[in-house]
Amino acid sequence: MTVSLSKMFRVFGRIGILSFGGPAAQISLMQTELVDRHKWLTETQFLQALSFCMLLPGPEAMQLATYAGWKLRGVPGGLLAGLLFVLPGAAVIFALAFGYAYFGQLPLVQVLFAGIKAAVVIIVFQALYKLSRRALKGGLAYALALAAFVGIFFLSVPFPAIIALAAAIGLVFAPSNSPETKASTPVYPGNTLRTVLLWGAIWAAPLVILWAVNASLLLQIGLFFSKLAVVTFGGAYAVLAYMTQEIVQSYGWLSTDQMIDALGLAETTPGPLILVTQFAGFMAGFLQGGPGLATVAALVTLWVTFVPCFLWIFAAAPYVESLLSRPRLKGAFDAISASVAGVILNLAVWFTLHVLFTEISQGRYGPVLLLENLSPQNAVLVALASFLYLVMRVPMVAGLLIMALLAWGVDLLI
């Protein structure tokens, strides 16, 4: 089936504008549009593409859109679909980031964000629950999740090391009795090499320019988020703990509260949740150089976050069938998914503690808490967020707005 680029523009543009609610809602929307309504992909092709994208680092929903576009019209189709999935949300993040930078410290805004932070705590626990149901199957999976949580929360083991160790364990313990198959369509390694070199050069180009002009902060931002793009297995929630730790403790670009605010804002926008990196890059630039530097920093962050996604898709897409048939590769991915559950638990606990306690000191083996630093007002807000999301089951974005208003009401009463 030949689909015109103009038709793809309309359909993928609609997907990009309506892609609220996180990966599950976004994937469901794509299935409705691409499989059910327009029948551009079969159910089998769509599920195969989804499995493939879950093997890759980066936002699986954005990469699924890119793969679908590639399947329909090659590289131009992939570029069109991927960009349309990202750009609407990126535009909204720019607007929200400017507003936050100029008005985020106003007392009323801080009160509203207290409600959003409480909502974020429950949203992350919900994400953990959904992932755990899919990823934790068997004793080894639970052991990997527990080990990942202990390693990152109590021992400060770096996130990339956890991913690498989990992959190695998965490779060793993967079942090896399933036959491997070859791709039904011919694959040419020379084409793959050219694709990798081309997109690698596109990825590196702004970093080389920043190095040449000695733009140290922008180069730092570009290199950090480039590294993040390689280890973002398990989605934004998994990598957010590592990102927060590095940005807050190692670089000092933002505070933990600002990172929680960033996630809350990213939850309200269409597109992949990993756009939270754009907000972080913007604020890092704004706090050190004002709006001009902030804009360039956000653009650099967007570039090094999403160009690698195109590299992974365009280089690996021809190998989808053979990749998905390899039991050891699947074993490595399953082990990574299990460890990611432990990493997201760390993120959920970390966010909860920073919302509930006004001051937290860092001990040798994790945070040290004092009851006198517990915030009763924030505890009430977390309880209200739990009721909204877990009992009333309100939609994510609506819950964020309601919690902001409830925080304002609680502040007026106290």
C-alpha cells in the first residue's frame, strides 16, 4: 500500500496533537489510527513493531510512530511521523518552561505546584504498578527488581551499571531452546553502516560546534543528554531517577523540587514524557544565562534526545524479524525490564520523601529523615491525590489540574 506524505501528515499530525496520557494511551491511539481506522498496518505488524521498539533505548511510543512511518514511506515517512509526534509537545514545553522560569517563584504558583507534586507521586506509583505487572514474572525478575532498588537507593550504584548488569544476567539465564529465524527480506550490512555513520554524524554535529566555540555549559548539556539517550531503557520514569541525581547532585543545574515540577508539567503535554529533558535543559540554561541561553540549551537537549531515536529505528528496522526471534536478546530485555521496576520504585520513593519532608539529609546508605521535617499539608495533598487517582480514577491531566486547585484551597484553610 502506497500512502501519500500529505495523508501521513494529517494522520500523524493528529496523533501528535492528541497524544496525551503517557505511552499506553499514545500506543492505543496509534493502534486505532494506523490499524483500525486506516488499515495501514496489520495487527501483527503493529505488535511486532511495538515489541521491537521496546527493545530500544528511548521513548517507545515516539519510536513506534517513527517505525510506522518508515514502514509506510521509508526514511522520509519515518522522519515525518517521528517529528510530528514530538514537535507539538515540544512547543507546549517551551511555553510552559518560559512561564515557569518567570513566574514559578511566585507564592501562588508555588502553592499550585505543591498539588501537582503530590499528584506526580501517585502517577509514578501507578506507572510502577503497570510496569511490574508486565515485567515481574518469576523469582529472578523479582530478585533483579529488588537488587536494582537496593543498589540505586541505598548504595548509589549508577543507573547505566544496573542496566548493563541486568542485561548480562538476562543473557546468561535466557532460555536457549527456541530456534532463531532469519529475516524474510534481504538485509544489507553496508546500508546499515552508512545509516549509522550518517545519523551518528547528525547527532554529533552540534556537539562538535559547541566544542569548537568553547560553549562549555551547552556542551555539558549536550554530552549529558546524549549519554542519557543511550541508557533510557524502560522509558522516562526509569531514567528520571538517574537524571535527577546527576542534574541535582553532580551538575547542580536544578533542585529536586524543580525536577518534580518538570515531570508534572511534562505530564500535561502531548508527546513523549521524555520531553521532561527539554524542560530540564531549558531551566539549566535560564538559571545560568537567561532566556537566550535557555532557548539554545533546550534546542540542544531536544536534538541529542531525539536524533538517536531516528538512528536506532533507521539502522535496526530491517532486522526486526530476526532480532525478535533471538531468545537471548529477549532474555536480556526481560532482565532489563525487571531491573527497571526497581529503578522506578526508587524514583517513586525519592519523590515521595521530597514531597512529604521539607528537609532531607543524605547519609551513607540513603536519606536520613526527621519526623519534625514532615509537612502535614503535603501529606494531606498526597492523600487527596491517592483518592483522586486510585479511587475516583480521574484522568491524569484532569487530576493534575484538580490537585493544583485543591492545594490552593488547602493553603487558604491552613
